[in-house]
Amino acid sequence: MKRLCIIPCGAKKIWDVDPGIGPSAAKDVYLSPFHRACRAYAQTFFLDWVILSAKHGFLKPEDIVPENYDVTFGMRHPEIMPDDELKAQGERKNLMDYDEIVMLGGKKYRPVLRNVFGSGQQITYPLAGYRGIGYMLQALKRAVDEDRELSERENS
């Protein structure tokens, strides 16, 4: 079974620490503790993972992010990538070829992913039952430490 993990980007970026660094690989750009925990989880349990950015869409780890930005899903902002562009990008990057998609993010991602992948795609949200980012961070860290994937059932 082909599986893909999608992780959220994050507000704290490499340019907040080093403003002059210039364009950087997506895997090096996002610095928040939550993003780092999601990335560690994705790298532990998945061969394939991407970062979902409201501005840049689906970023593979080596994709280049040109500069700092502050755009998130849920805001009304002209730089948010529309769902039809996200879908086209997902098709170009062969993201529609996966049997299962695991999203490590909250409720705001559900309509986005449903519009991109449609109702026929299996999408799971193993962090959906956790109340607050602190609990999500603990669950991700524990899963990696214990080498045991999260399931939707154990936290609902």
C-alpha cells in the first residue's frame, strides 16, 4: 500500500533566525516545534511526505521556498493557493497515486484536502482527537520514541 504523510508548515521560518539566508529547501525552512515533531514522525513512519503550505501548496522536502511569508489556511489572503491550483499541483507531483494519505494537522485542513483529493481518497487525521498543540506534540514524540504509529481510534 502506497502511503503519503502531509505535514503542516509553520509560522516560524529560517528567515526569522537568519534573514539573509536566501531561498532554501522546504525541509530546512520551517522551525516551529510542532512542525519539527510532525517532520520527525513523517520521516520515521513514511517513505513519502510533503509539507502543505497555504502559499506554496504541496512542498516536497527538496523543493525550494524562495522567501519568508506569513499566510495560513483560514485567513482571507490573496496569496492563499486556491483549491483548483492545489489539485493541479497534487496531480503534477503524483500525489493522487497514494492509497492512503495521513494528515498531521487540525480541522482547518479537512476541507482543503477533501477539495483536492475528493471523497474517494482515504485520508486519516491521527491528531484530530487531541485538544491542543501540547497534547499533539506529546503524542508525536511518544509515537516516534516508541516506534508506534498513531491511529485515529486511540485519540478520538
